[in-house]
Amino acid sequence: MAFLYSVVGFLIAIGVLVAVHEFGHYWVARKLGVKVLTYSIGFGKPIWRKVAGPDQIEYVIAQIPLGGYVKFLGEGTEADPVDPKEAHRAFDNQPIWKRALIVAAGPGINFLFAIILFMFLGMQTETRQTPVFGNLSENTVLSQAGVTQGDRLISINGKQARFMAEHELYIFNQLLQRKPINVTVESAGSVSTKLIETSEIPIYRINPASMMRQLGFVGVLPEITTEIAHLAPGSPAAAAGLQVGDVFVAIDDKPIEVWEDLTSAVQPSANTPLNITVDRAGQRVSMIIAPEAKTDGDRVIGVLGVGPKFMPLPEQGKIEISRSPLEALAHGATQTWQMSSLTLRMLGKMITLQVSYKNVNGPIMIADVAGQAIQVGFTTYLYFIALISISLGVMNLLPIPMLDGGHLASYVLEIFAGKDISRRAFIAVQPFGLLMLAGLMSLAFYNDILRLFN
């Protein structure tokens, strides 16, 4: 079922985003008087085809869903003649500003689509963590700056914080730019500002998913019990016969009082048999289980394949967040801008080897996340689609031949050169673009496969 969710979630997301992207090119071209010949979602052999409209436009859904294209009159090879009566509608005969608008419309509508999705999500009433710090680890940046449990977060660089993770993208951007972060907190009725010097924080191995926790932006968390709420299929725990509802009592005769006692005993014991005792409906049950070895960054840890039961978050740890339509629109635009700039900065940092190349994700990882998102709920899945739409927009704007950004770069060269770049010259650089894309995709697949083996 998890595999099915991943496949369905991935195909829906990619299909929708490719259709949106290509519609941007299609719509602007028609508005500017350029004749569209083909609008295709996917590559390869068509599985559905229709010809319609006065211009007899060919609408296609093809076999390979990893992309699409819009073909315009006059955009073929030099061997494809254009009827002189329609020369004024040929793409290559348009002024640079028209061609640039048509090309930029694809990535542009991806950003607009993300804004709309974020706006819709922002209008939903959300239950978030109050901006009160929970139990901070001693090695976090904020803990070392003097922030303690029970302090209230007031603002980040003057931006009011209504809930703990409200400015997560902004904080990440500041971190990548090595700009200081002023954290204003209230402690025992006294307000003070803590300065985080981001230049001192190593970012090469930073994990975007846990960045806030690494810095210390941790709110009041629900109580974690020692009761099993989840069992991973095929895990050592499931194979040994542990059950949902079992309560851990001891490991190798050492009492398990909190969940951290369990992880402290299991993580250093990869492939080492442990004597585990649980309480099952009032009866003590013991069994020998060897935790499975898993890679976590640079270290190998032991994993049983169990998840704990969480108690409900206390009311004082929750806050209801709602926005007006105008506030939601501003929220959507801000989220899209910050995520776009974050994506570009991460790419730049990876090229200069300041951030690990392991942050590059490919189709396998995207499909896995799509499957997880679609199982969590509709709003989570929409959030996922918004993020992928932004990534698609940013990637297509890169100045790489074959991508929209490569076309835009060629138009800039035309302006400075004062003459058109011949189609033959443009086609000649296409293999370089193909090579760059192949290299990027190979890296993405390598990371995906490595994660699967790990």
C-alpha cells in the first residue's frame, strides 16, 4: 500500500505541475498571437490525443510523465517550412520581449500556483505550538545563548512570532546567508535579545528537516510514553512478536522509565541481541531482539522499528492561527519567495561545496514523500505540491541550455550582441545542457538509491 500511495501521489503531483507549467507557455503564447501546434503532458508515445480549435492544436497525454512541452509554429528545424501567410505568428519571428514572456510564463505560473496553494492553506485554521520553549538540549545554539525552558519567543529580527515555527524559512535563509539572527525572548517577565552569530554554525551537514531543533527552536512537546503505538512492517520488533500496546519495562534488566532510556539502550546496540521485557495487558513478556543497523548521517545506529504513543498536547501548549484572505495572500507570497530564495541558495552552496550534495533529491525520494504526504491528509499533500511547484519553477529558470532559463539567457545575449542567435548555434549547445541535466539526475538517483540501501 505504501508503494501504491507513492506511485499515485507522485504521478498526480507531477501530472498537475507539468500541466500547469506548460499551460503558462500555452496561454501567454496564444494571448500574444503566436500559433501553438502541440500541447503535450509527458514525452514519448501518446496514450491520448485530440486535435481541436481553429488552429487545429494537438493536445497530447504521453507515456513518460516526467515533463512536457508546447510546440509553436516556426520553432522546428530549418527543414520545417512556415507558410508565408502565417509567418507573423511564428515564434522565431517575434520580438525578444514576446519570446521572453512566453518562455518565462512556464516558471512564472509555477510560482503563482504555489502562491495560490499557500494562500488556500493559510486560510485554514491551524493548531500550532505556542512560542514557548520546551526542554532544550544543552548543545543547541539557543541554550548556549541563555534561553531556557519556559521562556517565550517574542520575535525574530523584529518579526513577531505567533507560534514557534512561524519564521522557519526566514531563519534558514539567514543561516545560509551567514546573517545574524536576533532572537527576542521573555523570561520571568524580563525581555532580552539573544544574538545568534550564524557565521559560527557549520552548515555543510545541516539537515533542513531538523534545522529548527538543531538551533533550539523547540516548543512544548507532548509527553512521550514507553507504550508502543507503531510497528514498522518487517522490523526486528515485528519479527520478534512485539505488539502495539506493549509497554517497555526493561532492557538487559535495566529499567525503562522514559522513551529516551529505550533509545539510549538500542541505538549503540546495532546487531547486538538485547533481552527486552515488556508489559502486555498486565503480564511480563521477555524476548531477545537484535536491533537492525541503520545509517544516520555519519554513524550507524540500532533500530527496533517501533514508535511511541504520544499523550495529547496540553492546551497551554497550543494556539489557533487563522488569517483573513488578504493576510493569507501575503502569507502565500512570502512563503513562495522565501522557499524560492532558499532553493537557489541551497543550489549555490552545493555548487561551492558549502552544503552537502546529499540534499539533492530525485524522483524516488519525491515519490516516497508524496506517498507519505497523501497518507497524512489532503492539506499536507497540497503543501507538498506547492513545494515541488516552486522547485520546478526555480530549476527551469537556471541558465542551462534546454531549460527555460537557457532560452532566456540566449535572449540576453541577443540584446548585447545586437543580432539574433541562429537556430543552428542554439541547437549546437543543447548537448551541453543535456549533459548537465544528466549529471544532476544521476546525482539525484545516486542519493535516492543510497537512501534506499540505508
